[in-house]
Amino acid sequence: MNAKERILGKLRASLAGTTPVADDYDIGLVTDPWRYAADERIARLRRMLEAVHGETRVTTAAEWPQRVLEALAARGIDELLVSPATAHGRSLAEHVREQGGALRLKGYERPVEAWKDELFFHTPASLTGTLGGIAATGSLVLWPSPQEPRLMSLVPPLHIALLNASEVRDNLFELMHAQRWTDGLPTNALLVSGPSKTADIQQTLAYGAHGPKELLVLVIEDA
Amino acid sequence: MSMLADTPAQPIAFTRNAREALADAQLRRNFRGAMDSLMDKRRNQFPDGDELERLRAFGNRVRARALSKLPDVLERLEANLVRNGVQVHWAETVEEANAIVHDIAERHAAKKLIKGKSMVSEEMEMNHYLGARGVDCLESDMGEFIVQLREEKPSHIIMPAIHLNAGQVAKLFHDKLDVEYTEDVDRLIQIGRETLRRNFFEADIGVSGVNFAIAETGTLLLVENEGNGRMSTTVPPVHIAVTGIEKVVENLRDVIPLLSLLTRSATGQPITTYVNMISGPRKADELDGPQEVHLVLLDNGRSQAFADGELRQTLNCIRCGACMNHCPVYTRIGGHAYGTVYPGPIGKIVTPHMLGLETTRDLPTASSMCGACGEVCPVKIPIPSLLRRLREEAVRAPAAEPHHMRGQGAKHSKKETLVWKAWRALNTSPGLYRVAMYAGTRLRGLMPADIGPWTRYRSAPKPAARSLHELAREHLGEQ
């Protein structure tokens, strides 16, 4: 018998003669306290994010590329990691071409091993899409992909996220259900609810521990 | 603090360590401030008492359901993880778990390992085991990084450096990292960030714990605020997750109430900055993520707790730390005095199963039974009842059947057993009782001033000249 068999054997022997506890999952308890009127939903999400030093802007499908340019210019950032293979990546590239200006765009197009140093030490900002948001907790949903890999939303000190207002749900249960997460999860699924932080020193909050120091969420209202 | 300078504190020396900690004014100040702050934060997250109680009951049911089917749930977890490309390993003891991790390290000729945060790896003393075999383990959680620099153990399961103030961290960084002395917390965190950055991508292996393992989808769920957990489980080519066999839930939706209870109870947050759900290694078309993901499932005494219906509730724990935040004992002595990986109330009920009652015999007595822990536990573990149960197990005759625990009878004393037998006889025999009352009141002058531990902090009790029964009989006689 190996360790697995021994452990399971012990557990089974302990449960002999018992009946399993029924699944009386109380959907109302995890949804009712966390419901918002349509006109409150985005406001709630923004409040939650801003309470933890997230920055949010409401914008439109036409305007958001310019908001990105402004945010980068305001911080003196001249390089952005963004996927040229996504619709929003292409929109931004087109806008940058039209505007002129010195902003350089680069894609995450090789395995991380090939360019770790540049990613970690010479990439000041990134732009990714999201799969939606959760109003109750002020959370963004990210499912990293071959076009927008995991480290894109983690390593650069500024992460700009595009969120479609229509894809914001009230609470996690509703979101998981609406997006059918049980059909299959990706390699990595994430909820991001603000910039990186820690209170490990004297319970004093400090931002930018290991993940992004700044998170800017552009809420696109007509998408 | 003498207990830290030499060898790490051991639970068997608890009484002595507690006394030393009580005399440490700085420690007491640090913990008082920290615990008050954590209790406040938690209270602010639960403004609706009704929602809180219903959610606690729900959390309890979700955990009880998983435990009631644990072997089946674990097998389903393994099957789905394996289907997703994760390698699953089982370990009955910490030695086995360490050997598994070391074996993986050897296969990859690993020299450097970076850790997200894992209390189970502390249970394994993994850093020490691997360090002795040529694999350097570096902590990346800020609190763990700080205690590692101090060559200490964590003093709290959520906030490892809670026993230190900013000045102490400033001095530590100045001494060990050769940076300017600054007590500015923002600057200290930036120093930590810069120091640790390169370690993420020089590491051969990343190790993490697991907050919830989800059987339905074959997923490992991790929560964190800093981002080091995501770093450690994404950048190195190999990710090893270690966890206890009880940290599993049946269905994906089961994590929803538990997540809410965990973050609100632990740090008073509606949610942590990151909730990270890992369901496999890097796929062929993906550009980052580990090539290999492993899960190590550790027993280490959990099956002993599981075997007893009452003690099984110990395994509901979701490791939030609320119990220790509210414990008047923990607040006054801090985490190190327990000498255990898990301190405070949860530590007192879980460690006896991991290490045996022989060495942990005094831990269940480190309680005034105020009940605060049981009231705040998000999954309704009846901690005070379990403490009482463990006290009973510790004084049962070592040979008494049935045997529930290693170390049964560790505090058994024939003398004490006799004293309680005599006490029972005295209190159940009216004749004996009246004789004893007469003797106690008439001979009250013979009460000694020193009755051992009782009179170390109190004056000796002096019986009244006449018992209440006597006075009542007289009074009723007059009527």
C-alpha cells in the first residue's frame, strides 16, 4: 500500500456507517446581500476599487485610446506592453499611428524565458482586456491567454485594464454562473481587485509590493 | 528574547515561554496594537449580524460536507488535476512530503526555490530540510521575508511579522540588506520589492500553499494581496503546491461563501487583491507559466482528528487567523511562545494531532475558556469544546480504551485522579459533606498561606466561620 492508499483507507474507515452531509447550497445568501440596481453597479465597482487605490475612469469605445495616451503621458511613460493580436490592441495601435507622438508599443510575443530581463526591468506599463467585473468586491476578471499572458497584468508597475460596463456582474456567484466557469477553467483564472498591497509592516498599508503599484481601469460604457 | 536566540521554542516549554513573553513590554505593546486593529477591521466587514451568522453556518456546512465525503472528494480532485496536467503526490508524514519535494528538486537540478506563502511548508520545516541538501529557499511574502532575515519563525499565520514594529524592520533592513535606515513603510516595502524581484526569475522552483483545492474542476485557489504568490506560481519553470488533505471543497461554487468568510475574517477585506485559480501547467501555445505543476497532499495527523466525529470539526479550519486575533492569551504572549507552527486557539486544537499530546500537553490549558475564538470562527469550529475535549484526553489513563489520540494521558496523574475521586465522594455523600463543612469552618485558622501555584498570584482563600448551609438552617429554624 502506498501513502495514498493508506491515507484514503484511514479516512474511509473513519466514515464507516456515516451519511454524507447534503448539499443545501444557499444561493440567496451569496447573492441577495450583493445586488445592485443597474445605475448603481458601476458606481459600486468604482468605489470599491478606489478605496484600495485603484484608479477608474468612465469612457467610451471611441475615447478610451486617447485616455490611455493621456494616462501614459501624465506619468512620463513612453512604452506600453499591449497585444497586437487583440481588437483593443489594434485599435490602440491605429490611434497611436493617427496621433503621432513618441509612444512605443510592444507585444508579449515570445516565451517569457526569451525576454525576462526586459519584461521585469524595462517595461513600465501594460494594457490588457478583461472578461468582466464584479461590483460587490470591485474586481476585474482576467483569463490570461496566449495573446495576453499571465505576467502582463503582474509585472509592469502600471497595469491599465479595459472593462466593458455591460460585462460587470453584481457578485461572484452571478459571474461564475453567467460565464459558465464550471464548463472549464483556463490554466489560470484571476480576480484582480486593485494594485498590489501589503500591511505586513506594523499593519500599515503600502502599495506596490510585488504586483503593479498602479491599476487604472477604463470602464467602457457603450461597448 | 532568550527563547529565540538559541533553539526555536518548543511546545513542551510553553509555560516557561509564556511567562517570558508576558514580561516583554515591547512584545505586548506590538501585539495589543495589532490585534485591536485586526479585530476592528473584521468587525467593520460584518455590519449585519444576521448575514454574518447565516454565512458562518453556511461555511460550516460547506466544510462539513466536504469532510463527510473526504476520500471521494480527494479522489475526484486528483482525477481532475491529473486530467489538467497537474501531478499529485500523497504524503502521510512531513518526512515523506519533504522527500517528494526534494525528489522533484533533484530531477530539475534545482538550486534555488522561491516561496509564495505556505504554513504547511512550515509544518514540514521544508526550508531547513532542503537547505541542508543544497537547495536555497527564499521567502517572498513580505512578512515571511522579514522573519526569514531575522532567522525567526512566523508569529501569526496571516501576518508573520506582526510581532515587530516599523523601527525593528527598519533596523533589520539596514543591518542585513545594507540600505539606508528608514522607518517609512512605503520605502521599506519598495526595498523589499527591489531585493526580491530578481529572485523570482532566478528561482528554479516556486512553492506555494493552497487556500482551497476544488475537486469539481481540478483547480488550486490561492488568495493574496502582494502578488508574490502569482509571481512564485508563474515565473519559475516548476510550481509545487503543498497543502493538507482537508483543504478541499467539492464544487467551484463552494468557494464563494468561504472566500467571503476568509478575507473578511482574516484581514477585514471584502476580497484580497488577487484571487488566483490555477488549473494546470503552461499549455503548448502559452508564453508563460510553469511547465510542471505539482500538488503534495499532506496528512501529518489530520487523519487522527478525522477519525473522531467531534475532533473532525478541527479540520473545518480555513486558516483565517480570526481566533488568534480575538484570543486574550495570544494577545498577551504572542505567537512564538506556543512554539508551534500554528499558534493561538487553532494551534492548540490542531497541533496535538500533528505532534502528539506528549509535547503539546499544556497547549489546551492555555485558555480561560472565554469563548471569543468560537464566536468568531467563520466555520463554527467549537474551539472551547475541543479544548475541553483535549484536556480530557490528556488526563485519561494512558491505557484506557478506545484510543483517540497519540499521547493520550500525557497529563495523567494517579495522585490527581485520586484527589478528584475523593472530591466526588465528598460532594455526593451528604454525611461526608456535612463533616467536611464542619471541619472546614471550625479549623479555618489552619489554612496555609502557601498553596503552590494558586497562591503565586492570589491570597489563600479563608473559609467563613460558619457555612451557608448552617446559617440557612438556623434562619429557617427561626421562621
